[in-house]
Amino acid sequence: MSAAADEVIRALTKRGLTLAVAESCTGGLIGHRLTNVPGSSACFLGGVVAYHDRAKAGILGVDEDVLTREGAVSEAVAVAMARGVRRLLDADLGVGVTGVAGPSGGTAEKPVGTVFMVLADRSGETFARQCRWEGDREENKARSAQAALELVRAYLVEHPQ
């Protein structure tokens, strides 16, 4: 069990908040870590693995123009994913994660290991983080899932309610 996931679940439950996640490059790993925590059903509503752009647009409502202009691996898309899953599942907080896990798919501008993650809250505020990992595919996914959980944990500490 992930210590970060455990802390997130405890903090969300204590505050009566709910969380939903939209995952691309992590492929469901964030949801997996959250649901490994006993009692997670009190606050974790669920997630969407939107790996293909059609899923990002069709399920989460990511604007196709944004996908074309910014690329699927971008802060703008992570924002739209976080807001989309938050709305879709009517959660207090939504997290969106998109990136290039590797070993291929990177560019000079967005090399393998580039990941964008965003937390969106009910007020409309968003909190973004960009990471650049240098591991293999599995390591990049694991680090991204951990960083997303840490983003939620940091939000909960910085916004004590």
C-alpha cells in the first residue's frame, strides 16, 4: 500500500471530500493505489482511463481543438481532463494526468518521461505540476502516480478548509 494514497484517503474522508481521477499515461495506476487503501470507497468515486484522444474528447469533454493545438501531452489537456472527470463524477476534486511513459513517443519538446498533472477543485481553481522522469516505462508510470497522489496531498495540506 502506498503511504501517500493512505494519507490522501484519510484526509479526504476526514474532511468529507470526494476525488475522481482521469488517467492517460498511468493507465489506472492511481486508482489502483487509492483502492488498495481500506475504506477508500468513502471518498474515491472512481476514475477514467482515457488513453486515446477519442476517449479524452468523448468521455471527459477535452476540446478537440486543444488536443490538436497543444497536443495530448500538455498542461491544457491535463486541466481539461481534471475538470472533466470532476464534473462527470460530481467529485469535489478531480485529477488529470497525461504524459509520455516511453520508451517511444517523445519529441525534442516533450521527451519520454514528460508528464503533466493537474488537480481541479469545485471552485474552478487548478493546480498543475510538470515532471520529467528518466526511467523506463514502468518507472515513469509509478513515479507519475506517486506525484499525482502527492499533488492531492499537498492541496489538502495547503487548503485546510
